[in-house]
Amino acid sequence: MKACYDFEGRTVLVTGAAGGIGQAIVEGFARGGAQVMAVDLDSPALERLMEAQRVLGHDVRGETLDLADPVAIDTLLAKLERLDVLVHNAAYFPLTTFAEIDPALLQRTLAVNLGALFWLTQGALPLFRRQGGGCVLATSSVTGPRVAYPGLSHYAASKAGVNGFIRNAALELAQFNVRVNGVEPGMVRTPAMGNLGDTQLNARIAAGVPLGRLGEPADIAAAMLFLASDAARYITGQTLVVDGGATLPETAARL
């Protein structure tokens, strides 16, 4: 994916940076000239990402962090002197039947997927206000806000909450020239799809997508780059569905 937008001189923080979608988001912003702070819990994967970007001459720094810890989030943001774009992409979603969801699983899912978005945005607000504005982006999902998937009730609830956060935070933060938007991916070809537990799943899902394929990480990253760019300067409180048309057909049309 070639850079389409200029982010020269901007500082971008991306969570869940070492995974498929996160890596593509980091690469896109770095290619556009941004200084990127990549955050992930997987230290080895984060090191590989930073090394690959250094070879390309990009300014990407890394921070290993458990996003379920609000104190760790505050500590991270205190290290930054500037922040222009905050991208909360990290997610936790082990496939678990409804009856087997326990308090620890639900708590961690909500903490990483939704709680961290609150604390990251709240912690970034002083930086945004000092600079006269900023941009918050969240990776939501079609699962929860639009469709359902067996074994993901905890995840679906968290992503529905993310969409509610996007709308309300956008309203409250507009006075500070802070835009808040999100992307709702459909099924994307990443290692995380292994969480869904079916090795034949990719082909079956792709066959039901109107555009005839699964999404790629670069498809989601492209939407993020647009929403962070000056081209989207009058867009806030919105989510962009990137699913190849998968949520378009009614049930009868799928049979």
C-alpha cells in the first residue's frame, strides 16, 4: 500500500501495533512521514516490526504495554511531548461460548477493547488541547454493532460500546478540535483469525463476501489513514464499515 497522505511532522500512537492490522496501520503512517509510537503486548513481534521499519528509514518506536492496566497507559502518555493521532487498534477476543464466559474473561475483554480507549483518549486530551486539536481512531468491528458471531458475545458487547464511545466522545471533544472516528472491519485475513477455531473458515467466509475475498490488513489501514488525514477534517463521530459488502445481503439472499 503506497502512502496517499502526508503525515510529516505528526506523532501517531498505535496500539495492537504488532499484529496484522496494527502492523499495516503503523507502516502506512510511517510511510507517510509520521513519527510512530507502536504499542503491543508481544515484545518479540514489536521488535521485529521496529527493525523492519528502521531498515526502511522510518521513525517507529516501540513500547510493550498491557492495555488492561490504566496506570501503565498513563505512564506511557506521560512520556510523550506531542500526539496528533491516537489509534486504538488492540483487541482481545478468545472464542468462548456464552455459558463459559467468566468474570475474568469479560473484565479483560472490556478493559482492553473498551476501557483502554477511554483512558488513552482521556490521557491524550491534554496534549491535544495544548496543540489545538487531534484525532482519535478506534478499530471497532461489524460484530456487535451490526452482526453477531457465535462465541463472541463478550467481544460483540465491547465493540458496540466502542461505537457508543466514538459518537459521544466526538460530541464532547469537538470543542477542543478533536475528531473521533472508527473503522468497522469485517473478516480480515490475519493470524488472529485463528482465534475463531476453524481452518476451513477463510474459504467459506470469502465465498459469501460480495467482493469475493476476505479483507486484507492494508484495507483497514487505508481507511484509518483517510480518517486521520486532512481529507477527513470535517468528519467526526462516525464509523466506516470495511467488509467487502459482507453485511449487505439479507438472510434469504445468503442461502
